[in-house]
Amino acid sequence: MTSPLMRTREPSFSNRDSRIGNQVGQQTIHVGQHIYFDAAPPDTLHSTNPRGRISVPFTTAATYTERANLSAQLEEKLDKQSRDKKLAHAVTVTGLGGTGKTQLVLRYIEEHDEEYDCILWIDARSKETARSSFERCCRAIRLPVEQASGPGEIQDIPAVQAVLQWLHSRATTQRWMFVVDNADQLDWGVQRIVPSGEAGSVIVTSQDTHASQLLGLRSEVVKVEEMNPDEACSLLLKAIDEDRSSAGEELLALSNGSLTCWTDSR
């Protein structure tokens, strides 16, 4: 059954020689080849889960390719009780930019959103994106707070204080999830936006392997590598025109020639 969170949107294609910072919906097929997806509309997506509030402004891409091993790892590690008493569950998802970390977490949310009373998503690329995310979350959970009057430490921003306090005060029976996405730069105070609470699960995605320290040195870690050939072929096939009835045999090759997959005509 399709989750109420799922939406689709058409991809646009672009080749770039260098790796690009983690972008919404971006997945690396192999070396130097990326598929880029437009950002979702700015409005917050809400689940039909009657007990939950969800502030997740993205969905998985229309061409999302299931990576069963990684999904199983994420589910398994989110089931493990955190050894840090400040959180119920804590997982860091690490990997190079474009390997699908964000998409992996989005798919987990789409499949498990009804298990949580609240799911909040923070874009942690910078202090500015984090502040904007916290303000969005305040609107989603209906916390009346003043907007920040000017620059300052991230932990002093009213929206940040309100959300972190609200999560910390949740009852132990009120399960919540908090995603810190794209925490690639760790020098602007990102560690100060990680919440605590006995009913809380926190996922951090980052290109920096040291990001696991944001959740304690003994947090669970999922390492996302580049797609294997089968996964890459699957992604490519989903991205082309689905109607290939008269296409015959199609050759799909990466620009650097490192991966080629053939498909028979239907």
C-alpha cells in the first residue's frame, strides 16, 4: 500500500565531473554521473496518521531505487536501544555526496510514519537553513514563537529553543523522530540542535564520518556506498521512458564507460 506521504515528480538530468553536495533526490549511479530532481514544493507534507504531526518537506524521487540491504540496516539499527540515555534510538547515515543518504531516510519515513507521533526534518547544511527548518517545524506543531531578530548562536534562536524543549518534554509513550539532514559542515554549532528525550529517535545524515559524534561516540552507523551495477541499471531504467515497446535493444552506458547494461526489447 502506498504511503500517504509519497508523491512523484519528473527528473531532470545533468552530468557533472565532480561530486556535488548532497541534494534532494540526488543519487550517484557510479563515477561522475548524477540524476538531479527538483526540490519538492515548499509546503510541508503531512501524513494522514491521525495521531501524528509530520514536517518533512521532501519525498522520495519518482525513480527511487530500493536498496534492500541498506534499508534493512537502517531498520535494524533504529530498533536498537541507544546506549546514550538521552535518546531512545540514534543512527548516523554516512557516505559521499550523492550516494542516496537522504533518499534512504525518506523511504524509511514513508514506510514507518504511522509508528511515530511526530516526525521533524531539519536541513542542516548551514545555520540559516537550520533556522528556517526549525521555524517550519514550529508551524507544523503549532508552537507560537517569535522569529529571530538577528544573527546569533543557533541555540539561542527562539524556534530552536521551542522545538528542542517541546521534544524533550514529550511523554515516554509519545514516539518521535528528528532528522538532521546534510550535516556535512560541523563547525557552525550543529551539535547544539540535536534534541534529547527518552522517546526520541534521531537520524543524522552526513558526508563527514565524524558526524556520529553528534549522537555520542557509540551511536549506530549506516554507511552508504555507491550503487552496485544492478541497482544502477534499475535506476537508469526507471529514469527513461517507460514505453520501450518498439525500442529494441537499448544500450545504457555511463559517460566514462565504467558501467554498461543491456535490456532486451519487450
